[in-house]
Amino acid sequence: MLSRRRFLAALGAAGLGLAGWRLWPEDGFWHACDPAALPAAFARHELWHRVWEGLDPAQLWDCHVHLLGSGDSGSGCWLNPRMDSPWHPIERLQKAFYLNAACVADMAGMDAAYVERLRALHAAFPQGAKLMLLAFDWHYDENGKRVAALSPFHTPNDYAQRLVRAHPQHFEWIASVHPYRADALAALERAAQSGARAVKWLPAAQGMDPADARCDRFYAALARMKLPLLTHAGHELAVHGGQMQHYGNPLRLRRALDQGVRVIVAHCASLGDGVDLDRGPDGPVVSNFTLFARLMDEPRYARLLYGDLAAVGQLLRAGDNLRTLLTRRDWHARLVYGSDYPLPGVMPIFAPRALAADGFLKPEEAVFLSELRRYNPLLFDFALKRLLVVEGKGFDAAVFASRRVFVVSRRGV
């Protein structure tokens, strides 16, 4: 197990782990993209009933669903051409894995294919459950100038909003607005009025420093509108993060928290290390998860700070951090379900049987999950997080009642 993790960490690239693939992937290297409709046997399976037991599906909003496209339909979506370049092999391979995970075979029809696959996968969920589509703003430099070359991809707010209007039974949406933009406040206001449930940032890729004073007006507006900020923290591997990984230090989010912004820390900052800024800019380097835990344990942030569970079942993130998330029952009311789709369909980065060997699953549960993943990676991710247990403790039902975090904010309660 350790050797696999070393392979994954060595190559990075969202933990694709190509150097180690001959030693592992449990369920194959590429997703087979079987039809999303589940065989009838699943509905009769004891584990199928157990994963839904005690939950109200209408409260299940997956808060971390990436919306990607090529722009072929006029959506305004864009993918960095660097991801097709032989000079950037890791990013090129990332793109291949993401498209395969989303079962997109033809770039010419990517916009429609991506959304139709999402709808087909989501149709297997009980009525009322929803997916929260993430818009994604461009990278901006310190002068507020858009830098397409440093942007991994772009998904316009308007596109996410249109999809929600067209498919309200499936989707909600989360806007993305860079705080350095000259029109940042106006864009944020438009998004809020158009039904955005939160704002999404990925600082290392988009180029914003959450601790920068230039964010203050944006934070004041978020607090006034009662919109949560869903922001990546910890090391970023899924897309190109350049030299800005330090922007993912969880302690840089104190500035937002201290201004009353409700902050949802994506992935619970469960990868990489950061400087302990509480001890100064030259403080010791500790794990980002340790810094996240410190913030979670500060009473003044008890009503402001949350963590999302996107990707926490991946091999690179499993282990002690996952064990802590499962056993800290006092945190569970502040943990929020998210899948990080399409990553659950990237085959090499999950290993149910390895999780069973580490004591997080029972062997028969690992078999069930691997079979479920063949058909529906979204259901796989949900079921995985429902079945994870350590020391007799699994995630509380409150974790999966994620709607409360976003609807309460929108109403200003």
C-alpha cells in the first residue's frame, strides 16, 4: 500500500499514479463507460438499502461536481490547449483520464455529452437529490488581468445557470468569480441574483491569495449576501497549480473567516504541507490537514468553517486523515458531502480492496463498490462514503444532508 502511495505522490497529476499502475489498478486502468442504468440486482442488494438507510434524498446535494466543456455548443467553456501538447505530458494524460471518466469520446460534441452523462448517472439517485455544478473563472494576475495561458479551463457562470434552468430536477449551481477582477463585485451580485448557491475558488490554479487585502471587499459582499465560499485548500494536483501551491494553506482562510464568511474547505485540505503561519512566515512546515484541524477546533469558527469530503476516499488521501475525519464525530455536522466528479471515474486513484485491507471497508463491501463503479461512478462515490467505517465509526447522516448549508445561506437565516 505504501509503495502505491509513493508512486501516486511521485507523479502527482491528481494522483493518477502511472508509475505504479503495473502494481495496481484494482479495477482497470480506464473506465469502461458501461450504460449508466443499473442492473436490477443492485436494487435487491442488502448494501444498496443500507447506503440509503436513514437519509432524506431531498437533502443530498453533491456540492463538488465539476462542469467541463469544449465550447462546441456555444457554452463559452474552454480547455487549455496545453492539455493537448506533447510538451506537457502530465496535463495531456490528465485530460485523457478526465474525458474517459466522464465518458466523453468526441471533443466535437463534448458539451452535450458531458451533461447527458451526468444526467444519466444522476437518474439513478432517488428523487430530490441534486448535483451542484461548479463554474470556474479564469486565472487573473495581481493587476486583475486575465491570463488564459495559466488557466487550466474555464466554465462560465452563465452556462452553469442555464443548465440549472433547463434541468432543475438534477442541478443547482455554484458560481466562480475571481476577487481581483475589476468587475468582481458586480459579477458576484449577478451570480447571487441568478440563483448561485455559493462561490468556488481554486487559488493555486486561479491565482488568488485568500489572505490578500484585495479580497476584503469581496469577503464583505459574501458575508452580506450570506453566500458560502467553497475553496480548495491543501496541495493541488488535479490541475496545473504552478508556483502558487502556498495559496492553498488553510491558515490563509482566516482573513475570510474573520470577516464573517462561511468557508467550505474543499477536500478538508487533506493533501500536502504548509507553513504554520500562526507562528510567522518562517514557521515550521506541517501537514495542511493539521492546519485545517486547528481551524476546525477554534470555537470562534464553529458556525463559519466547514469541510467538504470531495476526494477523501482516494488512495492519496486515505489513511490517517480519513481516519480522523471518520472518528471526529464532533465535526460531522460541519462536514459536507461532495464527489469531485468526474474524478470518481478515474480508475487508478481509487482502490476499494486496498481500503478494505486497511480496515475502512469489509471485503464484501469492496466487491459491491467495484461493481457499482462500473456503471455509475457518482453512486460509487456516495456509497463508498456511506460504507466507510473505522473503529466502529462512519460518517453521520448529517454529512449527507448537505442542502442545509446552501439553502440556509441563500435565505439569509
